[in-house]
Amino acid sequence: MDMTPIMIGCDHAAFQLKQRICQYLTDQGIDVEDAGAYSEEAVDYPDYGIKVAAAVSTGKFKRGILICGTGIGMSMVANKFSHVRAALCADLFAAGLSRRHNNANILVLGGRVIGDILALEIVKTWLETPFDGGRHQKRLDKFDRIDEIGLCAAHAQEKR
């Protein structure tokens, strides 16, 4: 299991699940930085998605976990950041492949979509699965080129 420290964030809909995941990670000996939310009081999910995605994007944290009601909003926010590969996973197969093929560095979960037991198994699988590298790395390198030149510039070159 990857023992790298993890930053985790959620909105109000996923507060209870975040607490369970934090406890699981701590029990495994993994350092966790909790970016919030800190209660079930209504909050805006982008505030927490931005905190975690920015920390991963800048290299402060190698990995992060984001949780909201469906996971869709957090995925959308996180994937706006350079060098972030956030994967919304609702099953073990997706969690494993998000690491093996995509080297996902943020796991996104839907707190209202999956139960606690499945969520913990997804986290475990995500942490235990290594990146395969090889042919998958060249595909990920294309992500970084988009970050470097910007989508608009890339699209303009394509039209030439």
C-alpha cells in the first residue's frame, strides 16, 4: 500500500464518509491532511475541490481524495488543474484501472452513490494498485502537453 500522505476534502453530503475514510487511512499509518468540510452544514463543494486539487497540482501532495454527493462536481473541479488526473470511481475495477492505466492522483467518490464498505475497498484498491507505465505513460505525456501549450493553442495548430 502506498503510504504517501494524502489530502482529503469533501462537501456536506459526504462528511460522514470522509470521516470514515480518514479513520481508515490513519489506521493504516497514512498521514492525512483534512481540507474540510468539517460538518454536515451546507457548503460549496468547489471550495474543497480547489484546495485538494491545488495541493496535488503544485506537488505539495502526491495524492488526494475528494468526495461529494455524486463525485461529478468534484471531478469537474479537480480536472481543471494542471497535472491532476482525478478519477471518479464507483467500483473496484475502475479504481484499479484508474491507477494502472491513468496514474490517477486524485480519487473521487460519490458519497450518496456508494456505501461505506465499498468506498473503503475502493480506497484500498486505489492505494495498492501501481501505475503500469509503458505505453500508458506516453498517453499521460499528452496531458502534460495540453497543460504546457493550452487547449486553445493546440486547437489552433490542429486547424492548420
